[in-house]
Amino acid sequence: MDPYDWEIWITENPQKCILHKTKTHSPFSSDNSFSFLLSSLSHHKPEMGGVSFLSTVPSFTNTTNHQHLTTLSSSSHRSAVIRCSKIEPQVSGESLAFHRRDVLKLAGTAVGMELIGNGFINNVGDAKAADLNQRRQRSEFQSKIKILLSTTIKAKPELVPSLLKLALNDAMTYDKATKSGGANGSIRFSSELSRAENEGLSDGLSLIEEVKKEIDSISKGGPISYADIIQLAGQSAVKFTYLASAIRKCGGNEEKGNLLYTAYGSAGQWGLFDRNFGRSDATEADPEGRVPQWGKATVQEMKDKFIAVGLGPRQLAVMSAFLGPDQAATEQLLATDPQVAPWVQKYQRSRETVSQTDYEVDLITAFTKLSCLGQQINFEAYTYPVERINLSKLKL
């Protein structure tokens, strides 16, 4: 028996469609293949979108009586045609048989027709397009911030320890029991910045405010939050230490150090940190007494605080550079604790290698978790509406 083409006729009523069998050798027809041709949908509803479902339709109904099809085709109703080319029925004569998968395919077609009629596919397409625009906007905005922070920190490398500690102490106000505090920018308030544990951090905050002012002047999606820029400044400071280590391993040659960091560095591990962009600012200082004075605290007190926010001895060891300006002295103290010592030794060995992979990757992981404490990220932050182009007004 010759192959048949099946046409799905769609009337202006999206709830109704009719299958029409035509005995033609369509150029689309071939064994085990199918194609769809959708035309005239523009004459239906403007919100109707494209078709994303596929199906191969077997011969399953007697179409010797074409009266209802003739009526449809000769009526004044506009219609759209989806042509499903092909298949040769695997039965002889007028006896019919179909498998469960054929029924499922037809059910998929019916559901697809319903989605088209309700404009669902078009709405999904708009949502995806909006999401892509927002991602692009956020990524471009974040890149500008990083470039400016990197340039500013390179000019003032002495502020790196201050920027690291700012990011740490702003997040360490998190209280797990009450779900309050955290990386919310509250450290910018003078009542919090003046506390003993934040001594010496005012210069770091001044650098951040300087960068924030410039960023806000070019932002299309509103001012950046202090919560975000404090953590991004911490990220840029960490990257600066990684690059500085690579340059030292190359005998101070900056060009070779950059090549080493590019080839073996951990730049590709920052994806989750970068995605968590859209922190909200606190409107007042966080409660006092939540952050230890790292330079005076015992190792046990440091461990207790890290454990209280959901971290532990391993994260305490890898974040030793955040606890004070002298990382070597901090690690010497941490190594006196039997729980922390193995991790301190592990990361010291890692920093002696060319790539220092264990140290860099574990630090990025710990810092990423720390930087989101107490936050519900707004993934639409810093986005803005895009003006649509009216194609009808374009002159070709």
C-alpha cells in the first residue's frame, strides 16, 4: 500500500482539529521519518507560537467519507495545516491495528494542539528570552564591577587583608537559630564598623564605597547593594592573592605569573559564587557579640564560631588568610589544634605546588558558602527592561 500523508486541520476554534488523509507522495515522506509544515498560523491568534512536538501518525481511521473535510476546506474559516508526512500502514485492506506507542504519540499531538491554541508555547518562549536577557545583563554588570575592583586593588594591594576580613566579618554575624544577620552589608554602619572585631577595616570600606559610587553611576539596573560589593571585593582580593602567588613562583616575572595562573589557576571554579549575585542590604547594624576578635580568640573559639554558621575545622584552616594580615602566624596558631592541624598542613603543601589546586578550590568553596549566609538571592537584581524593536517600522 502506498504511503499516506496526514494533515491536521486546525479551525479557528483551537479546541477542534481534524485529521485528513491524502494519498500523495509528499517530498517530506520517507520511511521512519517525518516533518511538520505549519502555515497560516498568523491568521489565527497573534499569541500562537511555533510547534515543538513531533509525531508519526499511522493510518487509524476510515476516511472514505470526506464530507466533513470537504465542508471544512470549502468553508470561509481560515485554517492552519500541519502536515505529518508519512507512514505506510502495516496492515492490509481496511483492517486496522495500532500499538500503544501510536496512541501515546497521538495524545502528544493533541496536547500540543491545545498548547498552541492557548498560546502557552509563545509564553514559554517569551519567558526564556526574558531570562536570557536578564542573565546577559547581570553578567555584563558583574564583569564591569570585577574589572574596576581588580584595577583598584592592584593599585592598593596593602588593603587586601582588610577586604578579606570585611567580607568575613560581615557574613559572620549570621545566627543560625534566628536566621538573622549574615552577608547583608550591615558592617557599613558606623555602629558596627567601630566594634573591636572590626578595628582597622575602615580603609577597606572606603575603597569599596569609592568603587560603589563609580559603579552606581553607570548601572542601568539600580545601585549595587553593599552586601554584594563587599563579597565581590573579597573575591577580587582572593584572586589577587592567587595571582601574586603565581608571580612569586615565576621569580617575580608578572607576564609569566599571569600565564601560569591562566593555565593552572582556578578561575573556572567561581561559577556558583558569581551566580549568587543579588544580595539585599540590611537596614540597620547586626546585633553585637556575634563575631570574635580573631587576633585574640583561641582556636576553640574560632572553631565554635565556624561550626555555629555551618562550617567547620577544614574551612577554618583554608580561610586562615581572612583572619588577619599575617597568614603564617595565624596558621601556626591553628596548627596547635589536633582537629585543624591536618588541614593546615594539607593547604600549606598545596600552596607549594605549581597549581595549588586543593587550596584554591577548597577556599573558593568555603568562601562561596560563607558569602551567602542569611541571604535569599534575588536572581533578577540589576536587570532592566529591554526596548522592543518594532519590525513593522523598519525600512528595508
